[in-house]
Amino acid sequence: MPSKSLVALPNPRPGRPYEVRCESPEFTCLCPVTGQPDYATVTITYVPGPSIVELKSLKLYLWSYRNEGSYHEDVTNRILDDLVAAIEPQSLDVRTDWLVRGGIHTVVEAHHP
């Protein structure tokens, strides 16, 4: 069931900086103007702080956007903000690579800090 809850787990290696990259090639949401579906590959890259994100909760979180109207720029920044709030990473980047719509290919990147 889709959910906006992101589950934080303790970082298993808090003394070592390392990078985690999660990619979801099946992200969907709706265009808030036309109601048509938009499709993107979402790539989340972060250096953990005290926590890491539990992957099933991340999957259900991304799935929760499926029937929601969102602009590309807004949804990218909302994903970043929600993950930062949930896991307090040292750094985090969210990249959304959208399928062509109306002849325009859009890529949005948001960064923390």
C-alpha cells in the first residue's frame, strides 16, 4: 500500500563515510494541469548520517505519488526534503529524469546541503 512514511534505520557503519545510490526507473505521478501521467527515473544518492532509509518504505513512498498531481520541480524537491527530514544525511542528491513530453526532455536535480 502506498505510504508517505519513510522508515529510518540506524547506520550500520556510522564511522565511515560511504555513498548509497537508489534508482527507481518506474516513478509515476500526474501532470497537475492535464491529469496525464508523467514517468521518470528517480536517482537518490546520499552519504548517510545517523540513519539510512529502509528500502521497502522508500518504494512505497515513491509509489504514493502515482495518483498525485505534481510539477517535476516540486516533486523532486519534496522527495529531497522528506528524505533529509527522515534520515538526516551528510549529503543527499535527488535526480529525476523525465520521459519526453510535448517534445521536451526534462531533468531536475536537487541537492542537500
